[in-house]
Amino acid sequence: MNDKRTALQPPRPSLTWPLMNNNIVRDDLDALIEFLRQDNPILTQSTNVRAFEREWCEWLGVKHSVFVNSGSSANLLSIAAIRHLYGPGEVIVPTLTWVSDIAAVLHCGLSPVFVDIDPRTLGMDIDQVISRITSKTRAVFLTHILGYNALNQRLLEELERRNVSLIEDVCESHGATFNGRKAGTFGLMSNFSFYYAHHLTTIEGGMVCTNDDGLYEILRMLRSHGMVREASSDSVKNGYKSRHPDLNPDFIFAYPAWNVRSTELNAVMGRQQLKRLDENNRRRTENLHLFLEHLDSEKYRTDFATEGSSNYAFTLILRYGDADLRGRVESALRSRGIEFRRGTSGGGNQLRQPYLRGLFGEKECLKYPQVEHVHFFGYYIGNYPGLERESILELCALLNGL
């Protein structure tokens, strides 16, 4: 009997490729268990939070760090500090970023001014940033996308010349460098996220970093209800106390702020993960280079500015706006169990999102062609230290054959 099934090829096995895998290891869990074995351990913000902040400062190369409960909270505190320092005005923001960068600007009563992206870094188009600086500009909020460095010297010099503050969002780029210095050390402030899938995780958590002593005190107060007692400086606390003798010194609220503190448990995990961050970043970078070197440059973009990168996820962007190839790519990835996100970081062009369409209109998104291409023809695929070389090569072969 002629059975047609005998002529069929067996299905290709799944690569079982999630966006993140094994980012929390047994040593991390054991560190938490050991901490909880103490008699009456303090679980809310205490000595481990302070220790994690000090150790992060040493790793990054800054004077001050403030640990918070998420990278989004780090964004919010940074923009709130800008508003308190400089008053209302505009903040130049990317069209490709996470929602909380732009949401923080809106929440704090400032106006976002958008720029397109540089296709080689996926960060802000520097020419557009410089051209949009005006007397109303209070800060430039630059995002280092998916591990790529988005800085250049001309931008830094222009911001310094015009006395405009730089905030670096490094939530996806722990360990990326520019001119030998880590991203997150160039601006007035920088933000990091320690979400589960990021280079270092505390499950949920984030950090605001700065070298400015006065700003550091503001950030500490903003983290915890605006309470003056959260400041580390006795002179700051005594100044408020002397100016407000009618108030209990334990309950002086300098700012209308929030509670975005984290916990000792998050800090214990962060301290443990920090021990292997550099090695994990090295492996991620090797993975990225292997991926880009074996990807077909006729079909996909491979000319990213990888110098100084600390890759968070593989960037898969079609070279041309080919809807047929896009369909084949998505179908192939799904059939092989390879998780992906279209639009790359944050889901693509933020101006297409409902929260901005209502403010800027339906057609504003069309003014930014580079991010529009990424929105419809760009993806990211998980990159983590445990990825095997053979799996990366198999992925490239699959994509190149489409």
C-alpha cells in the first residue's frame, strides 16, 4: 500500500528558545535562603540595599546610586528631579524606547519632543537631537537600546556647551561602553533596570545613578514619599528642620513623591548576581558577534555599531521592507519554538501607541522613517550566557534559508 506519510520529512525539532533562560541560578536562590535563615531578618530596605548601592557604584564608576523597585521607577524619579530642578519645559526623547521613559515625562508635566533613530545603534539620531534643542529643553533622555552604545562625542560636547542635562537610560545595556567608560557615567543621571530578563536581575528593581551630591539627596527623598529623613546629608536634614520648626523632623515632606523603595531580598539577589555580571556580558557579546557574522547581510541588517556593546538580545532587522520575507521569518521562528518580539525594544515606534496617538495625532508617527522600518520589519530574539554556539548557527541557517 502506498502511504503518503512515508514520503514526508520528519518535523524539525524545536530549538526551545525563550527570550530569557537561566538568569537566576542555584547560587542566587541559596543566597536568599541563607539570608532568610537569620533570626528576625529585616526584609524592607536596610543594610543589603545600601551595600548593593555601594557595590553597584564601584562596578559602574559613579559616586551615588539609589536602588528602587523597578527601572520604570528609576525613569520616574529622574524626570521628577529634572522638573524640580529646572521647572516646566521639554525633554527630547527617542521614538524607540520603553514606554516608561516617555510616560515619566508626561507624568511630571513636561513635554516630550521626539527624534528618529540611528539605524546602526537603534539609539537617537544625534543630528536630530541637536537640531531640536531650544531654550525650552530641560534634558535629553537617551536610551541605549538592546546593549548598543548610543552616545557620541559631538552630542556630549553640544550638551555641555548649551548646558542641557543628559539622562542615560541603560536599562537594556548594563556594561556597554563609550570611549572606554561604561554607559551610565556620562549624563547627569542614568537609569538601570533589574527586571528578570535583563543582564542582572533582582526579579524587579532598578537604579538611579549620579555623580551630583545635591541631586543624590533629592533622589533619596523622592524614592520614599519625599521624606527629608531619607536624605543622607545631615546638613540637608538640619536645613529643613530649621526652616520648618513647626514640623516633627521625622515627618517633613520636601516633595510630593512616591514610595518606590525596594527590599532586602531584591538587594541580596542583586549582590549575588553582580559577581558574575562581567563574565555573563562577555558571553552575550560573543553570541552577538557570532549571530551577526553568520547572518545573510543581503536579507538582514548586520552593520550595527557593535563597538562597546553589551548585548541584551539579538537584533534581527530585515534590510528591506519585504512583507513576504517578514511573514516567512515569523512563521519559521514560531514553528521552531523561537520566541521573538516584533518592533524590537518597547514594541517599536512609540508614537503608534494609543497613549501618544491621542496627544500627537494619527500621522505624527510617519515623520520618523527609520523607526517605522524597525516597527514593521524589526525583531529581537533572546540572547543569554547559556546559549550554545550550535544553536546560534542553526538559527542563522534557518533565517538565511528563507
